[in-house]
Amino acid sequence: MRNMLIAATVGLVAFLAQDIAQATPAQSPAELRAGPGMSWKKIGQIPAGADVEVLSCNEGWTHSWCQVRYGSKTGWVNAPVLGTSRSEVVIAPVVTTNAASLKKRASMFSRVIETIPGGEKVDVLGCPHGLGSGWCHVSYNGKTGFVRGGLLKRQGSVVPQ
């Protein structure tokens, strides 16, 4: 009886862990688009750190788009989201460039929730004007708030933003 109880508990823990892992949102994902530009339809997201196969890139890379394959999907990503890890091309994670204040609201005068040290990875939940400008909605250490976009960058991006 005791062995059956232990086995049932282990099974339940494994099931719950799998359910939690599947519910975790993508970390600072890159938008996969049907074509090379912001006007093309979004066809998926690729989480930061995910390996991608680069099929082609527009000439010059700066402000360019690259066609990539991720799993069974093929689409286009903005070139600055690509980085390298070992010998692989990956979606570069988003980090703070310097210490950044995580604010309750998107305002200089809003209350500071936490100070994020420079070089820390954050999960970008939304960045209406893109990294580098405006305010971005982020998650850090289980807390969500807003950080100035100019204090965020893709770590190890092969193309400066």
C-alpha cells in the first residue's frame, strides 16, 4: 500500500510539473512573420534562447529580415533578434544595459517596484515602440512592471539595434 501511495504521488508531481512547464510563457519571444516586414501577418513566436535555422537574410542585415525555420514553421524575423550561442544561431535574450527601475506604471514618476541590475535577463511582455524607445512591459523575478526601452537590448545580437 505504501509503495502504491509513493508511486501515485510521484506520478501526480510529474503530471503537475509537466502542466506548469507547458503553461510558462515564452521568454522575450521574437515574432515570426509570414514575410520580411512588420506589415506581414504574425504566424508565431520563438522564445529567447531557442535555436533557429537561418535560411536567408536580406542584403546588409541592418534593419533587415532573415528567413528562419523553427520546428515545423518557416517565417521571417527581424535580424537584430538573432544572436549566437556556441556555434548555433538563437533568438537573443533581452537584458538590461544598466541598472533599471522596474516601475508600477509606464511613467518616470511611478513607484519603483524593484531595481534590476545591469546585464540581467528580463522577459519582455510588450514593447509598443520596440526596444530602445518608450516603455516596455516586462517581468523580472516574478514581478511585472515597466522599464524604459532604452535600457533594454538583445544580448549578443549579431546586428546592433
